Amino acid sequence: MWKRLTVLWTVLRGDARRLWFAVRHPAAPAWLKLGTALIVVYVVSPIDLVPDVLPVIGVVDDLIIVPLAIRWLLNRLPPEIAAAARHAPSPGRGAAR
């Protein structure tokens, strides 16, 4: 499971950060928090659309479904949250210390 999470993180790094910032925003809608929670449950759940015991296809479905779900949520953000998430400082790039 840790290998799966590591691969997903490397694929999603930028979008996952934007989604995390948007979820923590004070004006974040409830549907955003629910959608993010469902994505997390899907990633850590042993139940998948395609079982991981299948050699390649089991992991590839996670690499397709999770990024699509994150992008779908990011594309539906209210404009003020989307702008704030786009301009949020990344760790190591201008972040206040």
C-alpha cells in the first residue's frame, strides 16, 4: 500500500497541494471536503474498481481514477478559492518561515 501511495503522490504532487489548500480555505464548500474525503478513502481502501492483485491493471486504475477525481474537484472550485489555491506558496518556494 505504501508503494501505491508513493507513486500516486509523485504523479499528483501539484494538484494534491492545490486541493489540500482549497480544502483548508475558510470558504471551502462542504461538497469539496466530502469529495476529498471520498478520494482519500478510495486510495487507502482495499476495495478497488479493479483489484490490485492483477499485475499492472490493478495499480494503473488508481493512477487514472484518482488524478481525474482531483482534477474534477479542482475544476469546480469557486473562483476565489481557485485563485487563492493557484497562488498558494509551495514548500521551499517563498513559504514564510
